[in-house]
Amino acid sequence: MLPFSLALQRTGGVDLAADAVVNLVGGAAPRLVLATLFVITAALGLFISNTATAVLMAPVALAIAKDLGASPYPFAMIVALAASAAFMTPISSPVNTLVVGPGQYSFGDFVKVGVPFTVIAAAVSVLLVPIFLPLH
């Protein structure tokens, strides 16, 4: 995924994605932009590994911060936290996949527990990250 991420940066794909997010919520409060970035990153993490998600979304987050004239640190941290929020499916993380068989869990079990837990993680992240890593 690292070569793919570099290719996206060099071809303008990162700027395209960042512009789309900024056009969607750029005029909103910075916390809403962080929340949107969290949701996009967590949604992408449902389909690919959390490491690949972070590698793909980090440049987008940094470009968003640059477009908004904000510090890149809270945006990068939101991506790191959202990429780690792989709670909703058994395929989103190797750890989740390992416990499916021994725990006799179903896909629905991950959804029932993972969705509320991801919402809590998003709320706490969007609330606390700007306090510890100021936006400006």
C-alpha cells in the first residue's frame, strides 16, 4: 500500500480526495471536519487492514489540514485512531479474525458490539484530540 499511497500523492489523488472532504465540510467547525475524517477512515478500515488505511489516509489528512490552515497533528492523530477502530467486522483486523473461530462469533456479533464502540471511540477522539493537540 505504501507505493499506492506514494502514487496517489504524485498523481494528485491525495489533493483530489482532500479537496472533496474540504468541499463537503470545510466551512464547518474543525471538530466536524475531524469527525468526517474519522468516519471516512473507519469506513475504509472495514475493507482493508488498519495499517493500509493509515498509510492511505494520512496524506489526505495532512492535505486537509494544509487546506484549512490548521495544525497537521490533530488530523494525523484522528487518522491513527480511526484506523485502529477496527471493531465492526471480523475481517477488519487480524486479531478479530483470530477470535472468530474459538469464540464462535458471527459477523453480526461484531456489528452489534463494534458499531456502538466505534461511535464512542469517534466521539471521544473528536472531543479530546483537539484539546491535547490544538488545531492552530
